[in-house]
Amino acid sequence: MQSLVRLLPLVAAANALVPAPRPALQASEPVLEPRLLGTSAEMLAVNQWPKKLGVVTSDAKYLNTSPPKSFSVAANSVSPRYPVEAEGMIPLQSSFKVCCLPENEKQSCVSIDLGVAPWKTDYTPASDNPSTQMGVMLAPAKILEAGRDFDIHILCGQGAFTSFANSIIASKLDGFVNGIKQKPVVVKASDDITVTIRDIVKPSVAATYVSLNTLPSGQNKIDGIVKLSGTVKGSIKFKDTTQDFSISVGGAQLLLSAEGTLFAAAKSAQLNLDVKQLQVSVNDIDISGDILVDIVGVLYPILAPVIKLPYKLASIVNTSENVKVLALANKAIKALANGGL
């Protein structure tokens, strides 16, 4: 678990390049022309209860395509993907409500908004939801292309590991940050490029939903959603040129699903996790250091044309480049388990 905590600030740095659901424009910037094509999404419900889950949708407003009014998900299963699309011809906020009803348990609900400026794509959990029994993530998908704009992930379960995960984070985060100050993290990206992380300022890491289960194989399966914010400071060296940089992240979210061994009998046993799913979003980013931005374009040419287009960049990271992102995450876990990057 300590190794997991060590990973979180590094994930925050990676998240800095990945934007979140589209925010609304200010009232002084109205754009009321019909868009013809509404914001689209695919919704899926993940049932992590050991019993059947009922899902009910309601309060649909200005939707061109609505989700089913009700469906069920078997124990420890995932629902099909259901298309949802905002009405493009009507310049009003599109929205709907989703409630998860596990057998003999209290329901958990969330209101979901769909739309582009001046409207928004966002979610609001019900204030009376049971604690930690629902996790929601709106992951940017194929923005501005054929397909869907967002994937709506709704995780329903006991979320019994959430409080424990947050207690571990709270007890280890300050020590991790102080460790970076005393011994900066050096990442050699190539023969010519070296990145040094020297500090993390005002880090905030909080799990909103974490579920831990045991697979038939005996391995652990962890699913979670974590909110991140903070500023990563460091330097980047390209050949003989060195430049300081900072990456400030606000309102970032990480959805992660991994399998492996979290708790081993031997104290000397290393963390062994294989990340199966990783989706990210962030509300606000501020990157200083032009060399860093240029090098990202060199290392990932596919990102060069969209480095200034945040939502398009998000869709690439969460879709077409996601296999590479997963590989990098697993490589980082193995490196940290062995004592460093």
C-alpha cells in the first residue's frame, strides 16, 4: 500500500496533460446557436456487490437518446454500454438521473448533465447517498469524432476499502513529499532527456470510492476513483540545456482497476499489481516550461497537433493511446517496487 501512495503524486503529474469534462462558460459568454449534434456518451454500470443490482434512470431532460428506464446487473458484473445523447437542436441543459438499488440496501443516486458551453457535462451525487457506495467518473472519449464524447462509469458496491485507503494516504503523503525534497526523483526519458521532480506543493489526494475483492485465483482486485490536485515542480534537461518547470493540477480524477497482490505473507514481498484499466480527467491545468511541452510533442508525435487542444488530448490518452498509458503505469509500478524509477 505504501508503494501505491508513492505512485499517486506521480499520477498527478501525468494527469496534468489530461483535461476533464467540459466546464460551463461564464454567463458573459453565451453561445445559443443549435449545435445539430448533441454531446454524446456511453453509460455503463459496474456492480461490485455480491448480489443483483437494479439500476433506474429518471428525470431525463432534453435528450435525443435516453438510457433505459431500468435494467439489472448480475453480482460482480458489468452492464452493457448504453448510449446517451443530448438534444442538439434545443439550446438548453440536457440531464438525467441514475439510481443504483442493490438488493436489501439503500439506493445511491447521481444527477448527470450533458452539454457543451454554455452548458456543462458534469455530475452531482445525491446528498443522502450512503457513504462510499457509489463512484462516478466522466472520462473524455472520442471528442469531436464519430463515436461518443464521454464514457460514464458508475461503480456501485460497498466501497468498504475507501476509508482505509484514505487513512493510509493521510499517514504517508507528507512523508512521501518530504522524501522527494530530500531525494529528488530522476527519470531518464531517453539518452538526451532527463526529468527531475524536486517538490510537490499543496498536494491533495483523496479516494472517493475504493473496492477491494479477492479473485478465485486468490489475487486481490482493486477498483477505485481518486481525486488529485497539487503542483509538481522540477527541472528538465535536454542535451546541454536545463529548464525549470511546474505542472499545476486542479480537480483531477483517476479511475483505476488493478489485479495482483496487495498483502503478502512475507514482509519482504514486493508489490505486485497489474493495472487493467486507467482513465483520467482534470478540471484545471497550468504548465510552465516550454521545453517540457516541446519534448512531449517529440516523444509522442501523435500528441503534437493537439497539445493545445485539451479535450482532444484527453480523448487520445483515454482511447487510442490507452494501451501505451497502461504499459507505462505498469512499468512505473514495477520500478517503484524495485526501489525507484
